[in-house]
Amino acid sequence: MFSATWVLTLTCLCQIQTSLGHFPDLENVAYSKTVTLSSNFHSGGYGGSKAVNGMYDDLAHTGRERYPWLRIDLGGNFFIHEVEVFARATCVKCGKQLHNFDVKFGKHKHDLRRCGHYSRETHAGQRVAFWCPGNSVGRYVLIRIAGGRPSYLSVAEVLVWGIPERLMKQYYD
Ligand SMILES: [Ca+2]
């Protein structure tokens, strides 16, 4: 009985240590965070929050300009594993509203590194995924049209799969 109790105790301790050692689960750390657009579409109703509200049938939409952009403030530093960008689902001729764009990230909004680039036009509802380089840490994620004629930028949803930096430090320490 005594030894059985110890075995059970050691088993529990082992499970606790194991759970602390597990790689933390990725979460969509962009959900409901603050989004800034380079400009607003003239009719209104397409604010930046529409890009991180978990709905794929609405959209954030800038005005027409040379290099329109959308920037998410994650509210803290995260290891960024993957960024998924979804084109608007409601328009079959709006591919140029999400084309030739960069995805960047960084700890400071004016000092960003590139995670990836997509050089073609998207189709309605298309998902474009970017896997950032290892050790990509940032608070800000930027989607920016990188070239071409002046255009709008529209995005139905952006998902940023990441882990709080403090949890990753715990994992590696
Ligand atoms: Ca949305």
C-alpha cells in the first residue's frame, strides 16, 4: 500500500513535469486585437477590426492609394509561426485588392522584417499562408501591397498563429 502510494505520487509528479515541458499550443493571437489601416474606404463600415473578428464574410478595406497597408498590434511580443490571410469572399473581380503583398512583423512598428511575399492576384475567399522564419518574434504584423498601380487593400480575415514570448522562454530555459 505504501509503495503503491509512492508510485502514484511519482506518477503524478512526472505528469506535471511532462505537461510543463510540452510545447505550448499555437493560438490565433490576432483575434480581436487592434488593427490600423493606412486609410479608410470612403463609405465606411470596413474598419480594421473586421480583419480580426473571426468572420470571413466581412472585410477591412482601405482607400485607394499607392501602397495601402493593414497593421495588427498583438498587444505584446509573440513568437509568430504562421500568418494566414484570407481574401474577401464577396467579390469575384477584386483580386487586385489583395495582390503583390508583403507580410511583415516586428517588435517595433517602424522596424519590421519580412515573413513572406505573395506576388499574384488572389481569388474570392482565397487563403494565403506564410510560415515565418524560425525565432520570429514581434508585436506588430503588417500586410502591405508592395507594388503596382494605386489600389485598394481589402482583407476578410488575418490569423496569426503564435505563442506568447514569455511561454517560449519558459520552454527553452
Ligand atoms: Ca472578418
